[in-house]
Amino acid sequence: MFAMVLKKIGTALEWTELADPQPGPAQIRVKVTACGVCRTDLHVVDGELPNPRVPIIPGHEIVGRIDAVGAGVDALHIGDRAGIPWLGHTCGVCSYCTCGQENLCDHPLFNGYTRDGGYATATVCDARFAFPLGAAGDDVAIAPLLCAGLIGWRSLAIAGAGKRLGLYGFGAAAHIVAQVARWQERAVFAFTRPGDATTQAFARHLGAAWAGGSDEMSPEPLDAAIIFATVGDLVPLALKAVRKGGRVVCAGIHMSDIPSFPYHLLWEERQLMSVANLTRQDGVDFLRLAPQIGIVTETTRYPLSQANQALTDLRAGRFNGAAVLVP
């Protein structure tokens, strides 16, 4: 197999030929047909997440066909299409796992971070943490749903049922969440980099009731706001934008430091919350609903060998929606 491998934090990925991985007990091997490029991959490459396994093959929005199964795998079969997300394994015995919060497991493994991921022609994963995808839909279009979609879905649930929703940072996750929110008959208010008219037009194209810069105030108080951008300075701005009793949800795995802010921005029972990872039930619920919602992902395709360029373009905001690597 071939893979783009991070051999040293802060350096470019290297095109590498490796032996085909063999699935162990409870594992499957997938021939990768598409792998989304997530901002979390940038955090891994740049060393912003602690203790990655190095060398590591990044990637955790993986779609492919199963071509080998290990002992004890009964629910998935050779030839099935499967989706592999960020959460790759949990211990199953800690207090979080046993109370339905496996996303907070004390001893987890994450695809593309602490175990090899999908920037490759093949990958092995824990079959219990892979989602059957069926035959409908395009592989490239589905790939962003496996993290941008799933984290967005969890963030939306935590944000509550309010009808006026602000989205700070209108990238891969927000462009999916906006479609879900509109299906739920919510009004979406999109906040982009100041002056980014192209992304603001994209947000309005997806049904946003308003789109403007993150330095602007919403035209009306928000019931909730989700921050997808990794900029801590946005937290006080979002708190200022939500109504009394409103929620601000920080959806990223990494964010720059949050500056101090006056207590009155939090007062009146506003809530500041975060989202961590996902549960398998999140995946089951979202992937079941996605076809009904009619989500259309905006994707830019890159050959696997151009993963470094895809990461560079993601960092610079050179495309709308999501980048997807195609082996």
C-alpha cells in the first residue's frame, strides 16, 4: 500500500510505500476510496494536539470497501462499504464508557492521531467503530460527513432547540450544519473572516438568513452559537451575540487561548460549553438522517499524493466546504 506519512511533527507528509496492514481480531481492512481533510489533521501535523503517535498516517473521514476481516467480525463483510470516523476505539470499562459517554473515554484511540488513518490506499480499523454505509451516494461526497458532519451534528444537539443559530467559521462542518439547521426550520446566521465576501455568499446560497464578518454583530439576538473556527477571541463575541439564557458551543478539538472578558457577557444564565469527539450513536443517528435531509457537501478533490497541498489550502481557506483525498 501507499500512504502519506507524518514522520516528524511540523514537517510535510511523505509519500511512503508500506506493507499491506493485516486485520487482527475484531478488525477490518478497508481499501480507501476517499478520505476527507479535516482541520484536526492540521492540528496533528502542526503539533497542536498532545502526544500523537509518530510516525502516523493522518485522516479520519474515511470511506472505502472492506477487503479483509479479522476473527470475530460478524456485522460487516468483504465488499461492504464502510465509513471510519475520528473515534477509533474505547476501553468499554471506564465510568464514561459505562454511562453512555464513550466520547469522553479515559483510554481512547483516534484514527489518524493515535492509530493510523486514511491518508492511504488501505487502512485497518476496529470493526465496532466503523459505520456501514450501504450503496447509495458518492464516496467523496460522503467522506466529510464522518467528522465535519458528525461533530456538527453533536454540536447542534448541545446547542439546544433555539430557532436562531449563529455559526462562527463557515467551513466544512458549518456548511453541513447549516443544511441540517435549515431542515429543522432554524434561521442560520453565518460569521466568516472579516471581508470574506465569497464565503458569505456561499453561506447565503445554503440558506443563511444573514452572513457577515465575525467582527459584526448579528442583526438579532441568537438563541445559540456554535464556534467552529479555532480562534479563542470569538468566544466573547459569541457570548455578546446570544440572548439571555443562550448557549455558546465550542466545537473544535483545539482553540487558541480565550481572552478574559467581563462577567456580564456570561451573566443572565448564558452558557459556555464544548464538544468532545463523538459517540457511535451520534454516527448511527446522523447517517440515518442525512439522506432524508438531502445534505449536499461541497468538495474539492485532491489526489492522495497532494495531501500536503490540500492541508496548505485548508489552512489558507482557499476552498468552500471540504477537501477530499482520492487514492
